[in-house]
Amino acid sequence: MSRTFEELVSEAESASVAGWDFSWLEGRATEERPSWGYQRLMSERLATASAALDIQTGGGEVLAEASTLPPVMAATESWPPNIARATRLLHPRGTVVVATPDEAALPFGDAAFDLVTSRHPATVCWPEIARVLRPGGTYLSQHVGPATTPELVEAFLGARARERKTRRPVDKRAGAIAAGLSVVDLRIERHLRMEFFDIGALVYFLRKVVWTVPGFTVAGHHEQLLELHERIRAEGSFVTHASRTLIEARRPV
């Protein structure tokens, strides 16, 4: 017997959204990943670095998957539940987790790291990244790309929301160059398929990835959620598409 709309939504509302672990969605949603394999690239760079910084580390789950960490490893995070989670996960591996707002200056000295990484940062302060990199140091990051999940955004915010020109690779390149960095790799992959098999999975995703539908609440978007629930029941799933940008920038020697 299939569960009701109320049961699915209530379950998703009560689930913890701390950290950057999406295992709660196993069997309830799927996501196509970019071909470049950010986790593998990051792990390879960390294995050869002497001092590295992971910005906006979330709950530390992505960084913790690296098999080898450099002798000096630090991470930053702004959300208290994530800070606690990342500390528990990363401290045993010798990583210092520093609590700092995403928009604040990085609390490290000039030229402190030869590698800076970040997966899906909410904000990017290019001058600060350039400042903490050593000459010859590298910034490697996977950013959320432009026009991500447009079908999902439109379902909640209307068709005009698709018109927002944000997260464009050309702007990322310009920001890096303006900070004195040299962009050595810039790639984008679009139309990465995301599929949700019940309304609870959608609620959980929107609670966790808060920038998808800013200000999302179940109470405030009840009508849209109910419509999507009926659509999923009729069609078997709700499909949307993501885009991702890989950028690698280097501080000149």
C-alpha cells in the first residue's frame, strides 16, 4: 500500500539535513554525476599537497572520502550542525575544522596553502582564495552550474525563474582572473538527469539544498507540493536536470 502525501511529507520534514550526505535519498532519488569525477580529481591533488584547505566543507563527507590527506589540512564551515559533524568526522584524521561565515575573510595567513578545494560552494570570494594560495598553488572546485534544476525551480517559482543568469562559467573565469589567478581548466556539463520517485524525496532535497527554492517551507508551498505529488503518482517520478562547472585556477609563480 502506497503512503499518503501527508506521511511522506512528514517523514521528510523530520529527517536531519545536517552535513552533505544524501544517503537518505537512496532508492528514492537518483542523480547523474559529471564525467570528470570531482572526488577522484580532488583526492589525487590532496595526495600530493603539503598544505590544503577545503572551503565550505559541509559535514566533511566529501573530504573524508580522500584516501590520503596532506600533513597540514584545514576546512571551513559556517552552519553549526555541519561544523559539529565535520569535526567528528575529520578531527581523527588530523584536519582542523574552523567555524567561519561563508562571506567572511578566510581566517588564515597569506600564502598558507598550496591547494584550496571546494565542492558546491554557496559563495566564492576570489580575492581571498588568491590570497591564501602560495605562488604556484591551485584552486580546484566543482560549482553548481547555470540553469540548474530549471524544471524544479519553475514548479515552485514560475517560468520567469528560468531567466535568472547566475553561476555562469564566464563570470567565474572573470572573477578568478580579476583576483590574479590563471584559469587552467574550465568545463561545464549540462542536462545531468535528476529523478525523484516520491514527494518526500523532493521535500528532503529542497530542505537540504536551500538555494534551489529560496525560502522553501512545506506550509508555504503546500499547493505546489500536492500538485507534484499527484504528478509523481501519475508518471512514476519527477525529472529535472542539473548542470555542474569544474574550475581549476592557479596562482602564478
